[in-house]
Amino acid sequence: MTRVRPEAFGAIDLGGTKILSIVATADGHILGEDLRPSRTADGLEAVMRYMVYSLDAALNSAGRQRQELPAVGIASPGAVDAVNGIVPDAPQLPGWRDVPLRDLMAEELGLRVFLENDASAAALGEHVFGAGRGSRYMLFLTISTGVGGGIIIDGKLYGGKSGAAGELGHFVIDADGPPCGCGARGCLESLASGSAIARRGRELLARGQSPGLARLAEAEGDVTTEMMYRAAADGDEGCREAFRQAGRYLGIALAGYVNVFDPEVIIIGGGVAQAGELLLEPARQAMEELAMTQPLRGVRLVAGELGKGAGALGMVAVMRGQLQKEPVNT
Ligand SMILES: [Zn+2]
């Protein structure tokens, strides 16, 4: 007896340090995956090769062939032009400028390719398969090295005129604040990202104000937010305060988003979200203190459910949606 195998999609989440590839069914069940370094300093052609190896490894662990895939989705950093399949530039991808990544990878793989910004893809992933299931008005922020975002309006990803909308991390909170990667000052990203929290950690070390962090840094090297989270969990007051401060800035931004979008749910993903309530509790407090009464009513602020798989699963949702819309040629 032969079992009918469910259709599977391939998805690649390209990051500044890692490539995550998955092979998953249309309902988000992951059949195989591969995680490897993206080595972006090696340049465009090499990174494309690593993406192909990674996808093939995920196919291998799923027991599938490349030719079985109806399409492959790629989530990329940068203000991606999803309509034309172009990555304009991104701090995580040195040397890339107006790269037609969708068409290049389609050629390389011999398959149809869809391209989307990584944070937008992760927003879709959480909306379709994660903490935002069933919502129609949802905001998603991913806090890692930087802060990315995605906006779901009436059940659909809001792209703006070029697909570049949703940069919730570049919402100015303090115009005299620290310089931001985008060229402005005092954006949420410059105050509450993983880089901003780690910068605060290094200041604490320099001033001798964080004995817990000092012990970890001596054993493990340069300060990371993950290290700071462990120190905070062990009761290090300096690190706890650094997360509380970032959480408060986050909440100030959230109050603005609440007033503008009137969302049902706000989901926080990305590596820094592992700090959980240490970050979310002061964020919720600031949001409730500052937002207007009516749009604030009933807003849920929660951590994402999909972790590092959100972007790749979001691409599965993109492909599923796109291919369903198209008439089948027989
Ligand atoms: Zn900025």
C-alpha cells in the first residue's frame, strides 16, 4: 500500500550569522531542517551556494527531492522589494546592493522562488502558525541584534507601496538619543535591541557595576544579551535593570503603535524575547501608562511561539497563499 505524501515546501531564512532551511507541509509541520553559518563576508555567490547546500541538507533529512517542491521561499534581511524580488542592501549582508535574489536563486535551484523581508515573514509565520493564530489585527516585533517588525491588517501582511512597510524598530523615541544604523537617532532599535542591551552590559562591566556579568564575561568572552540574561536570572541587579530599561523603551514604542493600529495582539519574537517577562513586564507597564484608553482595551502583549523557525514558516504561509490564488494549469 502506498501512502500519499503531503505536499512539502522549502524555505530558507537567511540571517547575518546563520542560514536556517526547512522543508515543511502546508500546515506548518516541519519534516526536515538544517542550520549552518551564513558566512556573509564570503560574498554573494558563496552565500547563495551555502543556501543551496542548506536547503539540500534539509531535503535530505526530510527524505525529499528538490524536484518535489512546488516552490522555495526565502526570507532575507533588508528592506526587501518583495514585488520585484530584490534585496536593496542590508547591514547584515555586506557588499549586497540591489541583488535580484529571487531570480538568481530560481536559476540556481531550478525552482520557483518567493522572497520576503525576514521580519515580515516571521510576522506571517506567527500569524498563521503561532501566537497570532486567529487574529485579524496583529503587530510583530523581532528583537535580536536589530529590531524588525511586521504588521497584519485585516488578516493580511501590510506591505506599503513597495513592500518595505513594517519597520517598527525605526520608530524614533528620543531624537537626541544614540545613533541608529538607519542614520537617524534614538530609534527603538538604538535603545532596546540586543546590541543596545549588550552595549549597556559593557558599560556596567567598565564601571564594575555587574559582578555576575563580570564572572561570565571572564569565563566566556565578549558580552552577549544571552549572557546578560543568565546573569539577570541569577539575580544580577545591573543586568536586570538593563532589561527593564530596554523593556520600558519598548513599551513607549508600543503605546504609539497601539494608538496608531488598534491591534488585538502584539507578539515579541527574536533572541532577546527569551528574556520573557523581564522585558515584557516593564514594556506592558509603559504601554498601559501611555496608550489611549480605547485602542489599549484588550490588547495582548505576548512572546512568539515559533522561535527561530518563525521566518521560514512564514515563507511556507506566503507560498501556500500565493499558489492557492493561482489557477491550476492542466
Ligand atoms: Zn533607526
